[in-house]
Amino acid sequence: MSSCENSITCETCALHSSCYWCTSSHSCHSYSLNNFDTYFQYCDWADARWMQCFMNVKGLIIITTVFVALLLMAVISFFLWYKIRRQRVKKEAMKKRMAEEEERNIIRQHELDVK
């Protein structure tokens, strides 16, 4: 008998990462890592609690997916902002260099005209 079957409450079952609690049957089971479809084979996804007791597996998957999507959007937004900002800084530096070069040319031309 595994440690999963020995657990009689959700809290004791959730202590083991290889176990899940089924609220419909009030029992603890181990899940199979071999096939995604049989992870929670003794219980419906809506009744399965894994690693915690306050949320079912379906909700946990949805929240994790939303969190990862938001994190990905934030990272992409940061890189786009950084790229745009870097282009703007380069453009401003180039304008400044061109203005300085033009000013030097005007000074040189003026010096040649004076001679």
C-alpha cells in the first residue's frame, strides 16, 4: 500500500506530490506520469485536488495557463519597448552627430573664407 492510499484527508494527501485527492469519493490516489489522459484516472478533473485542497486541477491548469500567458506578454512587451527605445536613442545620436559635423563644416568654411 502506497503513502497515497494511507492518506484519509485532502490535507495529508496533498503533502505528496505524486498523489491527488478525489472529492467525490473522498479518497487519495497516485497518478500516472506515463500518459496525460490517465493522470487522474480514478476521478474527474473537476473533483481532483493536487498539491492543495482549495482548487480543483482544472482551475489550477487554467490559472497557470493565464499566468504564463500574461508573463509571456509582459516579456514580449518589454523587448518591443526596448527595441523601439534603442532605435530612438540611435536616431537621436545620429542627428546630433550630423548637426555637429555640419557645424564643423560651417566653421571650416568660414575659416577658409576669412583667409
